[in-house]
Amino acid sequence: MLSLSIFASSLTFDAFSYEYQGVKIISSLSCFLMGSIAILGGGLLEWLIWLANPLCLISIFLLIMDKPVATKFNIVAVILAISFYSWNSILASESGASGKILSVNYGYFIWLASITTLTIGTYWYFKRYREVRYTD
């Protein structure tokens, strides 16, 4: 529940800014809503980063169903999310032109914190659950 609250708050901030025919500031909400269709405009790598969101959703369902594989989904989501920080440019238009990333903003870091919180919480839950199950 904490990670979902953090995620919701991340949607109220800007995610990053880039330069392509002027400086563009992209909101986290825009990234969340438009990320799923980035692949249609040629943004395969941008779409892969966006996949961290459904991976976390799948992880939440697996956690509810008490499946330890949820931790693996979270780890992949964290790796995808962290990898964006190393990017220097991003697809800026459907023509294939890229824009230089100028800054990564609060929305990205809060989004990353939500995924990290979910990952740590899921890991802790299954570690503790296994200890209790095997000691009873």
C-alpha cells in the first residue's frame, strides 16, 4: 500500500526534461499514460522502461496470491527503472530524432522509490513468511 501511495504521488511531478526544438518538460503522468504506446512511434527502449509499471502490477497480484516469484518481477522492474537514469537521449519524434536529456526530475525519483519500496517490501514479506513457516 505504501508503494502505491508513493507511486500516486510521483504522478504529480515532472519526470524529466529534454531538448528537441526547444526544451520540453515531460510530466510523470504523461509518461505513465503515453508510455504504453511509445512502441507504436518507434520507442522500443522507452517502452521497455515503461514496462516496469505492469511488472510491478503483476508483482502486486502475485504477492496477493502469495507467490514468491513476485520478488523476481520486482527486481526486473527496478533494473529497468534504474537503467533510465543512465540514458543521455530519448526518442523525441516519430521520425526517429532524439533529444538530449537535460535533467531527471522528482517524478522519476519518486517513481523509482515506489518500485524500490515494493521490491524491498515483497522481499521482506517472503523472507519473513518463510522463516515463520519453517519454524512452526
